[in-house]
Amino acid sequence: MSTYRSATNKIPDSFDNCPHILNRYLQYLSVFENKRAASVLETYICLREFFQYIHYCNVIQEKPPTRDAHKDMDISQMELSELCEISNANIEDYLFFLDNISRNALSTVCKKFSYIQAFFDYLVSNAQELGGCLPEGNPASHVRKPKPPKNDSIRILSIEQINRLAGAATGATAARDAAIILLIASTGLTISEIAALDRQDLHEGTGVLHIRDESGKRRIFCIPPACMDKITDYLAELDAENAGLPLPTALFVGRRNKRLTTRGIQSALL
């Protein structure tokens, strides 16, 4: 029985229940692609399951009725010719099986599909040396790639919720914090971009914000009236506190008129 040690970047000379062509591909990933042992092992597990599914369909002449029905198939002697006969329809059936029978998460289906696609790319690139024949190229290239799942952790707030959040700001920095919240919501600027804003970037009379990104490209934002009103209130308080003193360069400042850092903004809004 083979043993696998994920703590090193060394993979075994052979894998359990593994066709010769798959073993060769895994060695290729390790030696020429410099993949880590854990990545090679995951590739082996995913492709072995796919090969067992295909072999089950070919031998039993039906699709696996359950998620584990094909996992006892011996594929150690599986020929390259059987793999070369795999069509895009076979791959589509397998993706459907993963989704509806195995109940894999969509992100897992996407990952397994990428392993299948990469394997057939290897076969196409090395067809002459391996003695395989894929006249139509990579069958996975004709399969529509599953869409990865949306990040459910991202919530889009309504205007009412945003205004309520801004209105919850309290204390001596309430006007500043409310202005930052509304500015993030109305422009989509990141916290680091807001921390880098200078007062000269904002044209208070027109409510237009001019900034340049790292590439030097200029971006222009029209600040909504509600947001501009909060910024105006904040700047009025700042000017009153600094009467007779030079105005700070940064748009948003903290103690001693020093520019608010990214972490400072995060702390203020938590």
C-alpha cells in the first residue's frame, strides 16, 4: 500500500489503483511543474474518481446510481485508449453527477473540472510521445465551465440601512465617521484609497472628487448631496478646531491632525 506524506514535497513512486498514464501525469506535475505533494495528491484523488466513473459507465453500461457506486472500480489496468474516447458529453455527465448525485459544492465541482481540463491538456501536448490520439483536442475545452458560487458573505445594504449606519456614529468624531461611511457607500472606494485622500482632491464647491490610482490614471467621482453635506459638516468642525493654524493635508485626520491610516479607519468604523 502506498503512503503519502504531505509534509514533504516528495510523492511516492506509485499510487494505489492508478493507471499508468495517471501515475505518469502525477510524476510530471511533481518534477516539471514543481507542484507540492499535497497538490499532486489532490489531483490524484480527483482524477482517480473521474476515471472510476468513466470506467464504471463503460463496464456496467450505466451511470453510477449512487455517489459511491463507482468507487470500488479497479482502474489500475485502464488503457490510455479508453481515456482518449472520452467526449465532452461524458464530462458534462460527470459534472452533473457531481452536482446532483454526489452533492458536491459548486466550488468543488469547479475545482474537479479544472483538474480534468489540465489532464487532457497534458494528453494533447504529449499525444505523440504517449501514443494517444485526441483528434478533436481536449474534450473539456468544449464543455461550458461551471460558474463558481457567489460569495454569500457579501451583503448589499439598502440606502436606508446605509443612512442608519451613518447616523449611528457618535462622539467627537461623529461627523467624520459618518462622512467616511457615506463616501465608501457612494463611491466604492476602498478604505486604503480613502485613507490616501488629500483635501485638495475634493472640490467642495462642485462636490467632485479627483483621485489618481497607482498607475497614474485619474478617476473622477461626483459625490451625492447627502454625502457632501456630511463632509462639509466635518470640514467645518475641523476648520473651527484649527482656527489660525495650517490646515492638514489629509482629508480625513485623527489625533493631532495626523492622517487616518487604513487601520485607523477600520477601528473608527467598528
